[in-house]
Amino acid sequence: MAEFRLPANSRVVKGVTYAAPPGTRALRTVRIYRFDPDSGANPRLDTFELDARSCGPMVLDVLIQIKATVDSSLTFRRSCREGICGSCAMNINGVNRLACTTATRDLAGEIRIYPLPALPVVKDLVADLTNFYAQYASVKPWLQTRTPVPPDRERLQSKEEQERIDRPAACILCACCSTACPSYWWNSERFLGPAALLAAYRWIIDSRDEASGERLDELEDPFRLYRCHTIMNCTDVCPKDLNPARAIAEIKKMLLERHS
Ligand code: SF4
Ligand code: SF4
Ligand code: FES
């Protein structure tokens, strides 16, 4: 009979507990996934007890506080702390979110922090985004033209044409959506995932782009596009309030219209 168990070396074991500092009045317990590939040890879940009064308001502030005062080896990505760079995406209390825009007061009880799901882990909360970025690059996310640039001006758009791409162009490539998508978990080598498909859509509908036919040809494939089964997790988790599921549905519609 088949045995459905994780390999022994991938089971998350109980980790270290760092007790709250003396005099703590607003105790907050934070459990964080830890993994160091160089150690050869299993991943573990460390527990940090903090005084919420000594931390800033966001989950990213908590991580920075832990790194600065408790365990300097804690590893995570961050840059802008403004929800703009997309680098602090992680799984917080079971939901993919940006640590810098998630307030601890909005999280009830313990805070549990894991790397983005279904990706290889580089260290602690840092997931390996190599495949994610390669898929983004594969949709050629840049303007493609055949006609020469007008000699006296840029390639202009009307206000309405710009507004069509305004939302999809606001994607910060955080990967919250793709790593929340069950189809992507099982087919991440062949299904492009919602982030890359949103980027493809953004260029297909750009009034200045002259390669929309080729872009659609590239997507007409049982795996690259059609592994999306409209589960909607992607749209639910997007921290920028974008709608990759609708973009994917629009691409499918365009492909259908080409054949009718
Ligand atoms: S709508 Fe499609 S891309 Fe989005 S989560 Fe569902 S299956 Fe994945
Ligand atoms: S669509 Fe939203 S969740 Fe997905 S990568 Fe872009 S910003 Fe992140
Ligand atoms: S640090 Fe840039 S989005 Fe969070």
C-alpha cells in the first residue's frame, strides 16, 4: 500500500523557544519557520515571545526586531517596507501576504510565519523565485513593435487606452498569487501561473504593442494557460487588489474569439 508521508528530512520539527523579556506586559507569540540547507538539519519552527509594546505595528517590524535583538541569523527579504517592491511576501497565518503591509493587530492569537508555499526554500523565509521570474520573462514583458517610431513624438496612448493597462501594470511581482494557486503547485514547471499571465495580458491589451497575435499564439497551450481552473485564490490574495483571474479569463475569451 502506498505510504503518503513526507520524507523524514523534510518534516518540520519543534525548534528553539525564546522566552519573553522580563517585564513583558503585552505578550505576543510568533512562530517562524527556520531552515538552513547548509546545516543538514530538518526545518524547524522557532517560537519567539515578544513584548508587543517594543515592536513596530507591522509583521515586518516584528521580524526586524527579532533579527536585531534575538536571533541575527533569521533570514527574510525586504526592501521598501511600503508594499511597493514585493520582496517581503510570505505566508502569514495561512495566507500569502506582504509582511510590511500586514498589521499585527489584525492577526488574532499567535502569529505563524512561513515562506511562500510550494517553492524550494533558500533559507528561512526566503523562497527560491528562479522559476517564477523565468516564467515572467517568458511572456516577453516589454513593448514589441514593427512600425517605426513617429519622428516627432513618442508612441502615444489615449487616456482610455492607458487606463486599460493601469491596473495590470501595477503588479509588483510579489508571487503571492502564483504560490496560492493549487494548479500552480502541481504544474509549476508548465503552467505559467497568474502573475506571469497577468503580465502577458497587460501587454496583449496595450494599444501600442504590435505583437498581440504572437503573444496569444504562445499562450495557446494546454498547460501554459489552460491549467487555470478559475479557483480564484490568486485574486483573493493579491495585496495590490489586482485581478489575475479575470485577466486569465479575458485571455481565454480572446483565444476563443480568434477561432469563431
Ligand atoms: S483563478 Fe486560475 S490562476 Fe487563479 S488561483 Fe485559480 S487556477 Fe490559479
Ligand atoms: S498579481 Fe498581485 S499577487 Fe500576483 S504578483 Fe502581482 S501584485 Fe503580487
Ligand atoms: S518590503 Fe517592499 S513590499 Fe514589503
